[in-house]
Amino acid sequence: MNIYIRKQRWKLGLAFAALIIFIASFWYTNNLVKRISNDEKIKARVWAEAVQKRAQLIRFANELFSKIKDEERKKAELYAEATKQLSNMSESAEYNFVLKVLQENTTVPVILVNDNGQMTPRNLDPARTADTSYLRHELNKMKEKYPPVEITYYKNYKSYLYYNDSKVFSDIQIVIDNLLRSFREVAVSTAETPVIFTDSSRTRVIAKSEKVDTSKINTPEKLRQVLESLELQNTPIPIDFGEGHTSYIFYAESELLTKLKYYPYVQFGVIGLFLLIAYVLFSTARKAEQDQVWVGMSKETAHQLGTPLSSLMAWNEHLLSLGVDPAIVTEMQQDVKRLNTITDRFSKIGSQPTLTNENINEVLTESIEYLKRRTSKNVNIELKLPGETIYANLSRPLFEWVIENLIKNAVDAMDGKGRITAEMWGVAEGLVINITDSGKGIARSKFTTVFEPGYTTKSRGWGLGLSLCKRIIEIYHKGKIYVFNSELNRGTTFRIELRRD
């Protein structure tokens, strides 16, 4: 099993463990939030029920008040009738009864006005009844409050009985008004939620809680939108005060409940962000460590190759002096030169190489020709170059290393038998190189994996070739290298893209 597969399995295992931990945490937090949410809803329901019961009490008081009001009217009418009968009675017994009715009215303020404009008050301030202006002032108030009771006492002679609410009735009216006012204050202030108290038309705000922003309900359209939003959250509470006076209480969920709803998702985001930061830091540290290992290994390899290279160069000169076939010595010198190039490549890993303007046609030709002579005759390597000469800034030793790695990988993928085509052409401000083989192919899921350090399908090797190619092209030359196309058992095409300048 190669290193990359083991690393992938470890990653999947850790990711699965993290997912299990997150799901367990999310499930527990979500359940806790639901429980708190239910408690909040119960509180809101209890508050709503309390508001309704208090409204029922007010309605009962209103109904009682209406009955008292009717009784006051009846008393005034009875008083008027008794006054009328008093002027038409002849028997003393009936006089006594009517007088008793008149005397029984000790609460309702009345003023009897005859056709001459003479005023006869009852149940007004006795100390001020002699003051005509006081009587006229009270008479005007009675006229504004209720219509008079008409009394026809002789032929077409009429009198009018004006009346007002009794002091008891007025006191009850004050109590009812205070009760209504306190109800509105309690309804909008005791709840820990945004509350809007409206009239029956739902277009006028009677009262609101401090949690309602006035600017959001300062126009009829805005008020309608806010009420519709609140109604979607909770059914408004109808408040019937009697006598056709119905109001509505709209309320939303509490701020705490709203926050609790989003808490699990915030928790998910925080945990996800933490894992992302941890992963980035871990990946950065791991990549830095890998870079250090590669740099150290490369420089050590270059150092180790230095001594045998010097010796081989001396032996070549010695063989040439002994009269050995010059063709053989020349090929050996080519190999020594290649070893020297390889040593130079390794020495450049870890440091920024110097890029020079190179003839890419020439670089590819020399690299391909060298590899042709050292590759099996069963492998046909073809190079296709454009009619124009293309130049680009590059590190020649490192770029040749990339071409060499790609060709060797292609030979291995074909098991030493097949066809390899290297083709280059120019594009706007750049160039493209395709290297195509007729080998085993690469699965689409592995198009990016093949460039990972440690990935290899061969029984030997460390799986660093394509990783180094990617580093050389993308980091040192600011280009691109990727699997352009591949089909299993039909071949693969690697593509290199470079800028000309």
C-alpha cells in the first residue's frame, strides 16, 4: 500500500470521526434549543391567556357599566314620568306614591325646564343651585351628554327634563377608563416580545411595546406589513370589550427564542471555521516540512553525485588517451554530461532558479533525441514542432527534467511498447505542449491525485516525479501542467502551458 493511499484513508477516518462528533453535538444542542424554545412558547401562551382573561374581566365591567347606564336613563325617565303625573293627579294616595318616586332619586343630577325657561334642579350642589350661571353651565353639559326627556303635562304645555350621569356612574367610568389604560400598558409591557395593540380595523395602533421600532410602523403600508409578519408567527389575540369594541394584540416570538433558533447553525459555522483554519494551518505546516525534506534530499543527492562525476570525467579522458573507439567515449561523455545536468537540477531545488530566454524548439529537440537513444526500440517517440521558432523564459535544466519525467512515465505506462507524441504550438502570449502516450490511461478521479507527493502505481519509486514537475512548472515558471485527457487502456495526454515572456 503506498503512502498516499494510507494518508487518504487517515484523512477519511478523521473526517468521519469529526462528522460523528459534530452530528452528536448538533443533535444535543438542537434538542436543548427545542426544549428552551418550547418553554418560551409556553410562557408566551400563558401571557396570552392572562391577557385574554383580563380582557374578559374588562368586558364584564363594560357590560355592567352599560347596565348601570341604562338604569340611570330609566331613573331619569321615571323621574320625568313622576313629574308629569304629579301635575295631573287628584287623589292624595297617588300624590304620596309619585312624591316618593321623586324623592327616591338621590343620585341622578336632573334639571327640569318648563316652557317659561324656569329651571328646577335636583341632586346638584345645593350651595350653588341659586346661581343661575351655574345652573346654565350644568344644563349645557346635560344637553351635550344626553337628549332630554319630554314631558307634556297640560294640553300643549311641555317641560323638558335634562339629566347627567350620577357621581357613582362617573366614578365607575373613571375606574373603567383606568382599567382599560392599565390593561393596554400590561399587555404591551409584561411580554418579553414585540407587541402591537390595534383597533378592530387593524389600521390604528392603540399601544405598542418598547421592542417595536416606531419607524417600522409609521405608515399604513409599513404597519400592514409588520402585522402580516407577526400574524405569520402567532395568531393575534382578539380582545372583545363589549358593545362592538374589539381590539387585536399582535405579538412575535421573543428575541431569545429567535436567537436560539439560529444558535445550532452559528455553532456549525464556528466549528466549521475552526476546522478550516486548523486544516489550513496543518496543511501549511506539512507542506513546509515536505519542502524542507525535498530540499535537503535534493542538495544531499547533488553533493553525493559530485565525487563520482569528477571521477567519470577523468576516466573518459584516460580512455580517450588509450585509443578506445572515440564513438564509445563520446556517448559516455554524453551520459556524464547528463549526470552533471541532473546534479545541477537537484542543486537548484529549494532556491529560485534563474530564468533565461531559451529556444523551446531546440530544448525539446535535444531532450527528445537524447531520450530516443536510451529508450527501447519498441517505443516510437515523435516530436511535432511549429514552423516558427518559439522562445520563452525558463530554467533549462529544470524544464528538461519535466520533459524527461513525462516521457519516462509514458514509457512505463506502455510497459516499454507503444507510441509517444510530443507536440508544441504557439498561442496568444504563450505556448502549449502536449505529451500523449498509448498506455494504460488514468481514471478521471485521479487526474489531480497523480500530482500528489507519494502517489504511484509502480512497485518501485517514491511517487515524486509528477509532484516535482508540477512544482517546477507552476512555482518556478508560473505556468500550468495538468492531465488534459485520458482514457483507460487507450492513453493519456499531459499538457504544459507557459508564457512566452
